[in-house]
Amino acid sequence: MKRKVSLMLIATLTVCAALLLWQQERIRAYENRLQLAYSYALNEVEGYVAEIEDTLLISAVTHDPYEIARLSTKLHTYSNAAISAMGQLPIFDTALDKTALFLTQTGEFGHAVSLRHLSDGILSDTEQSQLASLASYAGVLRSHLNTAADELRLGTLSFEKFLGGHDENFSKHLYDTESDFKEYPEIVYEGTHSSDSVVSSSHADLYKERLISEEEAKKSIHALCAVTPNTVSAVAGTPATFAATINHDTANTYIAVTQNGGKLATWMQDRLLLDATMDMATAESYAEKFLNLHGYYDFTLLTKHDLGTEYIYSYAATQEGVVLYPDLLRVKVAADNGEITGFDATGYLANHHTRAFNPPIYSLEQALSHRADLSVQTTRLAVIPTATGKEILCHEIIGTKDDKTFYLYVNCATGREEELFLTEPNFY
């Protein structure tokens, strides 16, 4: 009998050991795939920044109006692509806040120059000087990225160690990169996302809240995750935040709360994601419950994206039925259990306030009369940001043509077509 029990015990232990080894191998395989994805994203950023540098250098010396327009459009495209690739890196947008802002403003500068030169086609001396200065900053950024990519290939840098808080070399790279961008905003065109063109403290509701201390920030973070961080870091940005990384056995969670009021600004969780157990509609209910829990009620769903193991939902605040595009919220939901793995309210918090709308001078009927080529699906009023840092009340017209969906924005005051977008194929 004892021998039989011993054999059963040995068999059980063998099975448990095999399962443990299988799980460890699965985790290692996942981590390897993750490292490859991060390295690929870093190489993409490096490539786009190289294109930005070259485009800026050419733009600073050309005088042909058509070439200026073409290069400015390329600049806008490459900047957006670099920002998108940068968003795939596990460094959180706050770790390279200045760098991301540089890329955003460079893109907005290119967009604004492209639009303006459709009429006069001339670069001013100031603009040429700005382009040359931007090119020098792009060169510095390119050098940092190239060094980081080389060291990742050699193994002297590691995303895994960085996320675990054990790679001082990686942290130094981030610090050095940010340090080189302390002065650049003075020479950049103040576009839609510049720190000065975001709604000022006299308008955004957030800035009516009192400033909190670091100890209060720790309490705010504890209320969110039931863990009190030992330290929090003050992060400059729009809005300014206190941030901490909470390390668990199965996940690392980055949490940032605003220095005004202690409101949740950013939540990012990095963990092993299993196969999906719920569809997009079910996961959406989890996203909306999370928004309600944190006091967000008046919003509308803009887009939803299926990543396989996660779903991303983008929302905008609404006021009197008007969609407020500057006031954006994004929620990421794990498809295996409905857990919130990402949340970004920085756009909403930095911009949200009560707007005063003037009645439309240019009616919806007038806007539609010039676009008979679109099969209109939906119309509504919307506030959109512009390349000059202002906001415009528009008729949003969503329609189809040749089986493609377009979003058209017509200025309610002038009747001008402000924007026209073709929806991305992976968005619903």
C-alpha cells in the first residue's frame, strides 16, 4: 500500500514538474517574442527619424513651392509613423515625453507649412532657420536611437531588465535622450499638440483642482491598485503627473496621477496575455464600466481595434450632443479576462472644459449640397483641433464612396472643408 502511495506521489510530482516546465517554456517563448517586437519597433523609429532628418535638411534649402509642399507632407507622414512605432515600446510615453513632443510638433510644423504653401509657396527666413534647427535635433535623436539599437543587438541593453528596474544603462539612455531636447520647443512651430497650444489652465477643469503632495499621490495610487508605492516620480508634461511602477509576480503596472487633483491619467499593465475568451462587444462593456468608475459619463465611442489578445477603444467627450475630439480617452481591455491593461486620459484631462458654441452659420444642408459624391451614413456636430492650436466647430459627415468610408469636416462658420479622412482598414 505504501509503495502504491509512493508511486502515485512520484507520478503526481512528475506531472506537476512537467506542467511547471511547460509553463516556464511558454513564458520564455512569450518573452522572446516580446523582445523581438520591441527591437523591431525601435528599428522602425530609428528608420523614420532618419527619414525625418533627411527631409528636414532638404526642406531647409529648397525654394520650389511644389517641392516644399511635397516635403512638408512627407515630414508630417514620417513624424506620425515614428510616434506610432514609439508607442509600441515599453518605455511609456512619459519616459520620453520631450522626444515624443518633438516628433509631434515636427509633424504639425510640416502639416502647417504644407497647407500654407498651397497659397504663397514661399519659405520665410525664420521657417528655413527652424527647419535647419529641427534637422540638427533629429540628427541627435537618430544618433541616440542608433546607439540603443546597436547595444540591444549586442545584449548590453535589455528591455526585460529595464521593465524590471534592473537596467541602469537603459535608464541612462532615456535620460540622455531627454536631456538633449530641453531647448527645442523655442524653435518649433506651435501646432495642435504643442504644450503652449493645449487648453490653458484658465480653461481646463483639471487646473481648477489644487496641487497635491507626493504623499497624497501615493494614497491616490493605493486607491487604484491597493498597493502603496515606496516612491513616486514627478513627471513634467501636459498634464503634469506623479508616477510609479507597481511590480507583481505576474505583471508590472505603470500608474500616473495628475499633480492637480490626483486624477488617474495613465494606467499601463504589462503581463502575459492568454487566448481570448470574450468578444469585442463584451470587452467594450468592461471598458465603459471602467470609465464610469472613474467619473466619465458623457462620452461617445470613436473607434475600436482588435489586437487579438487585447481590444483598444477610443472615446471622446460630448457636450450637448457635440463630439469634442480634443478631449480623448483610450481604454485597452485584455481579451482573456476583461482586465483593464491600458488607460490614457491625458488628452481629456488637459483639454476638457465647458465650451460655448455659436449657432452654425453654414447649415448641414449647405455642407451636404457640395458632396453629392458621398453616400452619407451619419452626420453630427464636432469640435476638432487645428494645426494652429485652435478649435473649430464643424459638421462631421461620415459617408462612403467606392466601398471606402470617409470622415469629412466642414466649418460651421465658413463652409470650408477643414479635414477629410479615409478610415483605417483595421478599425471598426
